[in-house]
Amino acid sequence: MIDRLWRRATAHIDGLLLVAVLLLLLVGMVTLYSASNQSLDRMEIKLFNIGVAFVVMWVVANTPLTQVVRLALPAYLVALVLLVAVALVGDVRNGARRWLDLGVISLQPSELMKIALPLALAWYFDRHESTLRLSNFVIAAGLFVLPVLLILRQPDLGTALLIATSGCYVLFLAGLPWKIILGLGATALAALPLAWSVMHDYQRTRVLILLDPTQDPLGAGYHTIQSTIAVGSGGWFGKGWLGGTQTHLDFLPERTTDFIFAVYSEEFGLLGNVLLLVLFLLVVARGLVITLNAPTVFTRLVAGSVTMTFATYAFVNMGMVSGILPVVGVPLPLISYGGTALVSAFFGFGLLMSIATHRQLIKS
């Protein structure tokens, strides 16, 4: 009986994806313990968040795809309403209005939009699969312009760009012609002077600091300088767990969240970084395999967008910490401390598992 219950409980869990995710979580817990100066409170909260995330993943993985399709548009609308609520009554932290205080938890709706937007776009393209025209791509683009503008208003340029990127992945996978893609790329390049004129001062500073962090070593360039020192000082094999000097002498800022990769790099070195990249690539590779085997337009677009968005977040965080990209508020998936980002990532993994194990989708 126990064996039968276990098989039923794990029937929609993708083993390969789960193993890769568990290994990344293990790396994250080990790194967080060091980054938080061995704070047991942080570890307990992280474990609680992981427990919640696993429940979310299991529920989503066991949700039939017909139900996922029906929930796509409502999920988008709820996330959009929450973004509007943030603009009206959200908490202000470090000069940005990005969170909703719900009493028990503090929610960051932009994290929910990471999943809701690809679902809504995939739902839209699935409904218009047989009559797809250029006008459909224009309407789909409008679906992600509104939440992106709301996130820009917070302000949160990094998350806004990454959510826009996830929307662009769906447009690309849906078959947006290459001529239009190249034309939009050329237009974006031509619009850079205009974008520069409307950016906030701190956003311009981040771009300039990318070119030369030493122009403000104790101010805007401090994060980049200290993180690159930490990454480089790890050498081939690192300084050992709990042995990072940049971390434990308090030189490294935001070391449990945005810059936790610098902590890991200093303590485990280049060899550890290679191992971490392999684990991330395993998750991405499994996601792409699920995408290729997806039975419908909806499932293919959702799986592809979830996978590529996950890869993009990992790349942007590592690039930011390594000094090859501007500093933006993007956590390292599964590694950084934070509940909402973890739950949204596991929601995406649940979608991938549902697509991999539910082979038949009844159109609604």
C-alpha cells in the first residue's frame, strides 16, 4: 500500500530535473550558511521557503494541463492587479516600491509575473494557432508592455528587462519572423540615446560603473569591485568553506542575495564554479528536452520560456557579480536567499514536470 501511495505521489515528478534542482539547493544551503555568518535563523527561513516551494511544485506538477490553460489568463490578471497594488500601497525599501506587506509574508508581485506572463502569452498564441498573423504578435507584445512599465515605475530596471526578455522568448518560439526580430533589434539600438535620457540617475551610474568601477570605488563602484575581488581571489580551488575573507571581513555587500555567487566563488574557486555551471546546464538541458517533446503549442511555448528565462537569470546574476554586466537586482536562482523568487522558480519547475508527464492536452 505504501509503495502504491508513493508511486501515485511521484507519478508526475520528473526525476532528472528534481535531482539537478536538489543539488543546486544543496549548494545554495551550504553557501548561505557561510554568507550569513552561520545564521541558523536564515537557514530555518530558507528551509521553510524550500518546503513551501516543493509543495507548490508538486501541486503544479500534478495539475492537468487543461487546468493550467484555464488558469493562464486569471494568473496574469491577478499578477497585474498586484503590480498595480504595489504602485499604490506597496512598501518602500531602499528607495524602491516593490513589495506588498500581506502580514504573514512580504510578496514581490514582479516575481509572480515571471511565470504569469509566459502562461498568458502561450495561452494567447495557442488560441490563435490556426490563424496566426502579424497583428497577433502586436497584441501579444502589448500583454507584456503593461507589466513591464509598471515594474519600471517601481523602479526595477533589471527585473523589467528580464520579464520583457521572457515575453520575447515566447514571441520567438511562436514563430515571429526573423526580419521583424532584426528590425526590432535595430530599432532598440537606435533608441538607446532616448532610453539613456529617461533612465534614473542611479541606472546611468550603473552603466558607467560597468565601464570603469574605479571612478567611484567607495560608492557606486563598490559592489562591482568587491565582488570581482572575491571571485578572483578564489583561484582554482577556493579558500575553503567558511574561509572567504571578502565575505567574513564584511567587504562583500548583499552577500546572501544578489552577490551570493561571489561568496561561492571565493570559497570554492574555479573548480566549484565549473561544477555549479554544470548543474545549471543540467536543469536547462532537461527543460529544453521537455520543450522539444511538448505535445502542443501552449506546452511548447511555456516550457521553452520557463527554461530560457531560468537560464537568463542565472547568466545575468553571474555576469553582474563577475563585472561583465551592470549591477541589477537579480538573485541567483535556487542559490540566493529569498522566498518569492524561490517559489516562482519551483512553480516553473512544476510546469515543466506537468508538461513532461501529462502527454495529452484537451483544448479548452
